[in-house]
Amino acid sequence: MMIISFAWTTPALLAGQKTVTRRNWSDRHARLFHAGDHVAAWDRSPHLHGKQVAVIELTHDPYKSEELPHEDWSREGFDYLTQNGLTTPDQVWGEWLSEGVGHLWVVRFRLVEEVAA
């Protein structure tokens, strides 16, 4: 099973408040993922001693887009993280707005299940 690590956005993922992520993947790597795929969600990369925390299902094929819809603030889990005092993702969002997001792959998904520790 393919994996995606969520690092500091893991709490939003597990709360069901994160349904999109943006990735700086190579085109070759992105083409390995498809709508309907089940993907292992990790709290950080395995080489950093992460662990699987959930299974997600991709709802769309990954795609590149210059657009950064306002509603993706919430879909990225940023509302949840901010409201719960877990992090302030304003800098990330600001960088995306100023630098553009056309080089990032947009990955939309739904949480299928949490994986017990």
C-alpha cells in the first residue's frame, strides 16, 4: 500500500477535518496514485520512525492546479489546527499564495479508518 505522511497536520486528519493535501511530488511519483486507491496515512515518514495512523481513500486522481480555493483552508485542516491551538498554518498558506501552488500536486481524499497504535 502506498503511503502519505501528514506530520503536523495529523491531528486534523484524525479528526476528519483534513480532506486535501498538497505535495511537492515528481510527476512520476504522482502517477502512482489514483482515485479510489486506499493509502496508508502516517504521522511522519517511516525513515523518521513514524507510524501508520489511518487509511484514506483518494476521491480524485492527484492533479496540479494554479488555484488555491479559499475553502481549501478548511479542507487542509487549517481551521481545526488553529481553533485547537495546535499550530498556526498562516505562514504555509501565505507562501502558497505568494509563491503559487502550480508546482504542487493536489491530493483529495476521505478518511476511511483510524489505525490503532
